[in-house]
Amino acid sequence: MDKIEVEASQYLVDLFGKVAGYELTDEERRAAFKVACTLPDHATLKDFIAACDEGDAVRAGLPVEVASTLKPLSSALALHVSYAGKYASLFNQRT
């Protein structure tokens, strides 16, 4: 992974904490970074949430502890994604 990819992944980890509404611990940051590094280029927030699942983390070659560490973060992100989706139509342009 080159320097730009590392910086982008770290930025995403910071963003996940902001969206979830709390400061991530160092352990959560490392785990989220590991998961983010396994995602394809055009992955979405929903892809990250799904990748935090224990089964998906193990299939990606990550330890089970990564999934258990990220359980609170993935739950908080899932809540915000579903809440944002509920009101997404408010931001659609009227024709």
C-alpha cells in the first residue's frame, strides 16, 4: 500500500468515528484501518459495515478480534446509515 492509500484509509477511519458520533480508541482505529484496507476501491460505507461482520472479517483473512472490536462502531454506523437513508429524499432536487 502506498503512502496516499495509507493516508486515505486513515482519513476514512477518522471519518467513521465522526459519523458514529464518538472518538475511536486506538484499538478500534487499528481494526477499522485493517478492514478498510481489505475493501475494493469503490466500496461504500455499507460495504465497510458488512466487512466488520465476523464471518466476512475471517474470510478476508483478519482475526476474529477485529470484528468483535468493531462491533460497537459498525452498529453505530449502521444506525446512522439507516437514519440518513430514511431522510435522503429531503435532499433530492425537485423537477
